[in-house]
Amino acid sequence: MCGIVGLVDHSLSASDWTAQLNGYIQSIHHRGPDSDGIWYDEGHGIGFGHKRLAIVDLSEKGHQPMHSASGRYTMTYNGEVYNFPEIKASLQSLGHQFQGHSDTEVILAAFEEWGVKKAVGQFNGMFAIGLFDKEANQLTLIRDRMGIKPLYYGYSGNVFMFGSELKPFRRNNKLDLSISPDNLSLFFSFAYIPAPHTVYEKVYKLLPGSILTLDLNDRTPDPRVEYYWSLNEIAAHGIANKLEPDTDALTDRLEELIKDAIRLRLVSDVPLGAFLSGGIDSSLVVVLMQEISDSPVKTFTIGFEDEDYNEAPYAAQVAEYLKTDHTELYVTEKEALDTVPKLQYFMDEPFADPSFLPTYLVSQLARQKVTVSLSGDGGDELFYGYSRYFRGLHHWQKLSGIPKLFRHGAGSLLQWGPFLNMAGKFKGIEGYKKVLRLGKHLSARSFYEFYVNTNCSILDPERLVYHASKPELALTKEVVEISNQSYPEQ
């Protein structure tokens, strides 16, 4: 990963720009230890910083921030566009010439040839991009379709800032970094703060699949956000055009797609490996990596003394079967606990996923031998892997068969204050929570509302946070629409 940062501030002098940008990128040094760079245009009031983890084209020709051949565009970029060789060939056929062989240079040429929206529609990859168009005097931020690469932005007065992490924002005393009670209550519901929100009132996560544009001719930041890719359209098209239920053909096609995705990710000028847990997802990734590779794949596993959390024996069996170059490290309970205080530095905002600890440890282990590691993350989300998916749908189908009038009335009664207090008096806090959750389920008017209630840790988090109101999941209309179309109320 690399780290990017950018600032729009028309009040800074040349010395201010240098000090500010260098300070910002040093706060995210861990994202890119190979090199760093800054660029600013005092006249236009904009500057970029970059911390580089070199993966493709390790030379200075891959250095960022990078300018396009004509000088119109300047870019700071984190990620990889995997199909850049094909895009490069198309651009060369149109007369473009290239100095190096990085994807960064190809991305800039694509913007010059086709414009931002048309170009990004051709990118197959994961990316967070900050782009300055000198001709239009415009800043553009772009995030990949699934939001794999992080990208934050915030503004106060006439200052606008973006970055890969929140750390640089805390170095800018011109920004309003007030904690948001409403967004904090979202954390207590979901164990993280979902996009576009952050823990801060006026700092946001750019939504996946979207483009933000900012006109620098207007000295008061007023960003415009639009989608270049729609999950709703993809899902709706899939529902309307279901594939023939030929299991063998579908299995073969899926294998081709996954293998192609892995092959693209193996293009690198640095050593690669894989995290291996022994589960279906990471094992499948390693199987296909080993099929493609001419040498044993380097695999890495963290083991724990507590057998309830120890996946290392399963990973070892897979590694032995596939003959990978396997490395495992067993961590004691004390070592694990001693690591926890270090994690807060990387989190930036409240985050309660326990997988953070083993992910951090296995990343440390892998970095001793490789620069890039593939993993099985995302498999459960794409392939219906969590039991809550089945339970949620099963329970909704049963509940939505109950007459609405009766179901919604019973749900309202169970959420009535005196009834909840009585449940708490006789059954304690657990009784209170169970009655409240059942009431929420019965009152749900759509599958989406029911499913969100099912996965909330706390159903009324606004009671825990001073001055918080009932949290809303903003900008989820697409997900709501497609889920309700797929599983309508009876």
C-alpha cells in the first residue's frame, strides 16, 4: 500500500507548503517506506504528498506525485490497476509514449486521452486517486468500486483536505475535528463506523465507486460527488438475467474468473506471498496461485495457544498438501495482549473487529519475506459465507408471513417503555435486550430494516452517547432497494 494526502489552501506560502506536506506524509510513513514526494502549486493553492510502497517499476520513473506528459494533470495515487498493460497498449496505438513501466503513468495518459469518468470505467483494480486538472483548475478524488483502498476528505472554511488515513488531518489546525455523537453511536451499533461517516463531524469517507470533484475557482469548498459504478445496477441486471442452472458450467466459469483475478495480482516487481488460514477462501486462493506459479508459493499463518482460535493446524495441512513454502508463528496469550496497545495507532477511529489482531501479526510475519500478500478476505461477503445470511433470510420469510397489522402492533407493544422496563426488572439487561430486539424484528417493514436490526450489537446506541440522536445509515438507498426487491414483505 502507499499513502496519499492532499490539501487545498490558498493562504499558504512556499515554505508553509513544504512544512505542511512533509509533516502530513511523515505521519503515514508506515504506508510507504520506499520513497516519498511532495508537490504544490502556490498559485492554485493546492498540494499533494505521497509515501510509496514500490511494487511495479521500482525506479524513479514510478515516483509520485506524478505529472502527465502534457503537464495538464498531477496525481497522487494509492493502489494498483491490474489491467494497465492492456490499457497501455491501447494508448500506444493512439500515439502515447511512456518513460517507465508503472501503472501510474498509464493512468495519467488514460485521463488525458479519455477524460476522468471514461478512463476510470476501464480500470480493473483497487485505487484511491487524488488528481489535479490544471487546465480546469479542478481537484478530483476517485475511489475503487468496492472501496478496498481508503480515502478520507474534510473541509472547514476555505480549506479542503484528503488522505489515506485520518492522521494527517489531526496535524491541520484549520480543520474542525469535532467528534460526532451520531457517528459514534453508529460504532456502538455495528462495531465500526460505516461510510460515508467518520468519528469526526466534518470528515468523511469517500463512498466506493464514486468521484468527488472540487472547483478551485470557488474559494469556499463545495464538493460534488457522483457514482461512476452502481452496485444497484449490477445486482438488478443479475436478477433480471439469471444464468442457466448448469452447475458444472458455472463452476468452470467461476474458476476461470477467480484464476484470472489472481493471475492479474501476481504481476509484481517484488516478492509475493499469501496469508493462509486453512479455511475455504484463503486455501482456494493459494491453490490457484500455486497452479499459476513456477515455484512454491510463500504462505504465512499465525497460531495461538488457545485451540478455539487456532487455525494453524488446518493451514499446515493445506500447505503440506500443496507443497508451499510455509511459515507459521505461534503467539502466546501475553504476546497477543502486548500487541493490542500498538493497534490503536493504526485504527484512527473506533473499530472493534477482533480479526485486526491476527491480521496485524500475520502481516508483520509476511513482511519479513515478501512485500505483497494475497488473502481470502471478501470471500464470505461475495459467496454467502456467513451463517447470519441464512438465518436472516429464514427468519424474515417466517415473520413476513404473519399479518402486518398483528405483527407491527405486537412489535410496537414490545418496544413500549413500560413493557421494556418490566422485562428488564424480571429478566435483567439480557431480558430487556431480547424483548427490544424481538420488537424491532416484528416492526420491520422491509428485509433491509430487519437485516440491519439483526446485525446491530446495540439497537438503541443513542442512549449511550451524550447528545446523540437516532443514527441513520446514510446513502444506502441502492442496497435498500435491491434487498427489498429480492425479498419483499409478504
